Amino acid sequence: MLQLEAILKTLSSAMGVPVDIEFASTGTDFYLLQCRPQSQAAEDVAMEIPAGLKDEAVLFTANKHVSNGRVADITHIVYVDPDRYGGLPDYASLLAVGQAVGKLNKLLPRRQFILMGPGRWGSRGDIKLGVRVTYSEINNSAMLIEVARKKGNYVPDVSFGTHFFQDLVESAIRYLPLYPDDEDVKFNEKFLLESPNKLAELCPECASLGDALRVIDVPAATGGKILRVLMNADRELAVGFFADPEAAVRAACEAGGAAPREDEGPSRWRLRMAERIAYHCGAQKWGVRGVYFVDTSDAGGADPASPIKLVFHFLGNSKQRKELETWLHGWSLSLAEMNYFRTGFHSEGLLDVHYLTDEEVRSEKDVASRLKVASDSVRELPLGTKAPK
């Protein structure tokens, strides 16, 4: 058993995906009960969960097996009702639900819809335990949610995404189990069951499945809001809530003075955001000696989809580097969302960060030489004690 456990942990480390490993013993024999991910991609950060959300704004909460990360700007929910799915009359009807999900996977906007359904998505045996789909039939979704509803005193098992584990990790599709009947958990089943069902409109040949399979247009059902999911593994807490599309941007602007200015183009906005990052670095003990902004715009201005390129003159240790990287990752996610609402361009992050040591950088010219760019495109930013204007 110890050798098997060591092998599994070595493979886990090689893939960069930590796992929980659980064994059982009968006295002479050992059985591997569970081998599942502890969390998703290592670079994901814990999201701050908003306090004081009104009940009507919350679709669900979760407090078990929560990873870090977020899913933003969800416009559609594909919901397979556990009770009605389990009550379908025959095997062919159960199979038809999986086939319909595959069709919706091609019809709905990529990475702007989530899948919610009973227990074990991808089940190949007893498909009453979960919708039978392959990875290619869910690969455009942003999130896979397995719902475990109580049946008497019994709570069905979920799969923890293990049927598609490696594919979900590689494609950054989020996973979350929900236990709606647990204490202190919120689950707005009324919204899921009573919102207009767009299934027949999107997929007329699937209309007969409308009792068990529902497609909800979130903006249409909420008066223009979208669904946002935030997850915090440290607090073992996740929440899916309805928000105005610009809500996250407005909050970031109020907190950081980052509100877009009417006369401000992409180039100026990128520089101003870089100045704020440099300013905040000055107040932290991260071993940052200097921050340089690399202007990648041409005569026509910056490409709205281009990243903000920064170089850090870094003298800190490995712990400081890790803290700095985590902090910058949060900035990168926030700026990407702000840029989306400014320009309409989606990206996974807006910062392009490089690190140079004391021996590698002493001036703008050294940075330019290292990055092989024109010296006049590099600007050192002040690590000031006052917010940049």
C-alpha cells in the first residue's frame, strides 16, 4: 500500500495536480477508495466572497470540497433537474438527455454557460446516477456542477469530476459539488425550475425533454444580470450570485481609483494601471527594487487586447516571490475583467510580468536590452508614497 501511495503521489506531483488518496483494508487486502483532486490549477487564487449578499441575489452556496477561482459572466445555465431526470420512463430517455446536452454544448456561447445536474456527470454504468456524456459533449462549458440531493436519509455520491478529471484540469473548466440539503447552504431551486426554459427555442428536436432539462437565459430571467461564481478554498466557501455585468469593475474602481476616463485611450489606461501597481509595491516588503513599464503600442495606440507588460527588478527570496506572484495574479484577473468591459476583449489575465535580478538590470536601457525592445519604450515607474495622478 505504501508503495502504491508513493507512486500515486509521484504521478500527482509530475502532473502538477495534488490529490487526496484514500485506502480501505479488510485485514489482508487493501483497496483504493478515492483518488481525487485537492484543488484545481495551482496558480488559482482564493476569491474574496462578498459579504451581505441578499438572498434573492444568490443562486447557490457551497461549503464542501471547494477549490480556488472564479467563473464570471455566465449568461446561460443548463440544469438537469435531479428528481425529474430520475423519473424519466426509460433508458432511451436518459440517454437522450446526455445527447441533448451535447447539442447545447455546440449551440451556447463558449465558456459562458454552466452545467448543473445530478450526481455523477459522465456516468457509464447506472446512468440514473448522472447524465451520460463524454468530454467532447461538455468541453465548451465554463463549469461543471454536480448536485447531490437527499433521498430519504441517503445522499448520493458525486464523482468529483473524475470521469473527465484530466480534461477539466487542462481546459480550466471549473468543478463544484453542491449539497443543497445541508445546513447553512443556499440553493435557489425556484429560480432553476420556474425561469423560462429556452430548450425548445435553442434545440427544437430536444423539446420533449423540457421537463427534466432546462436552459435558462440568465440576463433574460434577471433583467440583465449575469451569474458570477466565486470560490475560496481557504474559507471552504463558494457562492454563485447574480450581478450587474459591470459590478466587479465598479467595485474595483471605487477601491483603487481606477475608473476609466472618457478621454483615456488603451495606452494611457495601461500606463495608469501600471503606475498603481508600482505604487502599491512600494508599501510591501517583497524585495521589489524597481518596476518598469514596457510600452508595446504603436503609432496608432495600444491594441485593446494587448497585455500590460511589466518588468520587476526583484531582490527578494522565494517566499517573497511567491507572495508577489499571487498578488499580481489577482491584479491580472481584475484588470482583464475591467478591460473586457472597456473593450469587449476577453482574456485570462492582462499582465505580462518579467523578473530581473540586480545583475541584469540597473536602468531602462538594461531592461530594453534584456527584452530586446527599443530603449525609449521602457519607463521606470515610481514606488511612491502617494497614489499616482
